[in-house]
Amino acid sequence: ELVLIRKQYDISDHAQSSTAATSSFARRIWPKLHTIMANETGSFHLCGQRLRERWVGNDITIFSPIYAATEGLIGVNTDMNGKTYVLSPKAMFFEFLPMDESNNDD
């Protein structure tokens, strides 16, 4: 039998606690948490920034495994602690145009 225990956390309590300055809210809930895997590319960068500011701080890594777009997969992250993406050329179609032709409607 699986029993789920749910504890309510109040963010205001965290902000006022003595450990809030040294420990993130996520770390207090999950003390062994070391990595969050989430898409943090493109417009999702803002979500990652907010996640760091409000919940996890800088002591927990947010690993973004892919560089994605609406059209599909662009690249794969090869650096667990950074953002080094390798182009995935067979994942979708790419067309590179010279900059001087970029204003041409054709």
C-alpha cells in the first residue's frame, strides 16, 4: 500500500526563516536534490531564471539537455554544468542564407 504524505509549505515562512539565506526552498524540501532537468533554451530561459530566483538558487544545477524550437530539435547539450550545444543536423531541415540575401522575399 502506497501512502502519500503531503506537507504544506508557505513561501513567506521560507523567506523569514534563518536557513533561507543559506538554503534554497527546493533544497529544504528535497535535501539531496542536485539537478533539475528542464528545457531552458529560447523563451524558456525566462522560466529558468525565475526558477533560480524563487525556488532553487544557484546551488542546484538546471540541466537543459536540448536546444529546441517550435519546428523541432536543433541541438543536444554535451555539458552537464553548462550550455554547450552540438548541432543535430538530421533532426530537422536547416537552410542557411547569406546575410546580404536575408531581406530578399524569395
